[in-house]
Amino acid sequence: MTVFVYDAAGKQIAEYSTIVESALTAKLSYLTSDHLGSPRINTDQNGTVIARHDYHPFGEEIFIAQRTTGLDYSADSVRKQTQR
């Protein structure tokens, strides 16, 4: 299950994903976005950074092996709409 949290302006400020796990194996993490809404940092429940996301000027994610995948630069939805 995934829960998206939005601010008063309608901008996504958090995303919480849940996989049904036992209480012993479940992990909590937080997604922090930059001023453009692009996901930048994942932290655990203690505030420890577990993943970082950096981008080239036009939105391509800078690849580093330890980073998580599947998060996109905030302008991707705009680019995908204009490429049609």
C-alpha cells in the first residue's frame, strides 16, 4: 500500500509505502523532496540517510550503485506529456 501526502498547494511532500511485513521485519523510511518536488533523500526512522538522489541539469538521475531506483525528477511528467 502506498500513501501520498500533499501540502496545501497540492505538491507531494511525502510518500509512504507499505509491504505487509511482520512487526519484526518491517522498516519505516521517509522521502524528502527538494524545492522543485524532485525526490532527493531517503531517511530511516532515526533520520539516517539511506539513499540520495542527484540529477543532471535536465533531469536525468546521476547513477550510483547504492541508490534506489524508480524515483523520477519532478519535470519527468511534463516531459512525457510534451513528447506525445
